[in-house]
Amino acid sequence: MGKYKGFNALQMPSWKKKGYRSDTISGAGSPQVSIYFFDGHTSITDSSGMWSNDANAFNGTLDSTGTDVASYSSLASGSVTANTLTGVGTTATNLGGTISQVRYRIGARFSAVALVLHGATFIGAEQVGTTSVTNGTVAPLPMGSWVTLSVPSGGWTWAKIIAAEIRFWAVTEFEIDSYVGHASIAQLEVTYTI
């Protein structure tokens, strides 16, 4: 079985940010794992005009300072179809073999309490996963847990992973003042066998 090498996936050299392999190859047919991020190389779209610094959510950096993030500031909560920041395209490359599992997670930073940042993944028009991170208090940057994506129609291919889409949106429990949520990163983890 392939195993993770010891590494911090959030503090990697800049030359590895365009997608890197984190597996130990122990022979033909061993499961291997590679981690990538959504880079929006096909398109980045702010559906409502309420986001700022949109590209910062797709540059592969998990930022705890609030300077290298995309920010949403509004009284209006979003949804998977409203007030979204969408990026189409990932840093994945075609490594061949058979893909057995794809997971993803998102990272965020908050400047208001009781705020949730959501992220939904699409393969074409098919939604294959939804996840979120919650701050609870005005707090440092949280990274969400890995969520396994549903297998899309026709199964997984590298082409589908390369062209995958992520949509960010924010929701608050107390719509009494303008609030700010910062989308920082969305990562993909691909398990495959060659």
C-alpha cells in the first residue's frame, strides 16, 4: 500500500505548488496519492460582484494574515447558486492509471462571528461534493476536513479532475451587519493505481 511521506501540505516550497505527489511507490499496482489545488485556470467568476481579490482563492496559498485571500463582504448570505465565487480548473495532470477516490477540502479565514464558508465541487453540471468550515469566533484560519467526492457519471478521469469546478459562498447566522469571509484555498487529493 502507498503511504504518505512526511510533509506539511500547507507549507510546501513554491516550486511544488502546481501539484505534487505525496506517495511512496512500493511496486506496480500500488495505490498512489497526489494533492492538487483549484487554480481557476479556465475561469474565475464572481457571480454577484460582492467578492474582492478573487484570484487569491486560487493561487495555492493558505494565508493566515488575511492579505492573500478572496474576500466576501455583504449582508446577503450566499448559496450554491447565489453570491458565489467560482473557479474552474485545477493543477492536476494526467498521470494515467485508474482513479479510485477523490477528496477535497477548503481553507478560510473570518473577520466576523458565526460565519460559515461553503465550497461545492462540480464535474461539469454535476455536483459531486459540498463541504464547509466554521469559525465560531473571530479566529485564525481554519482548514476543513477532507471530504470524499461522489463518483461522477461515467467514473473518474484525469480530464474531469483537471477541469473540476469549485464554488465558494458564505452564510451567517446573524444578518445584522456587514460580515467578511475570506476564501483562501481548495485542495484535491487523488488516489490512483498505475
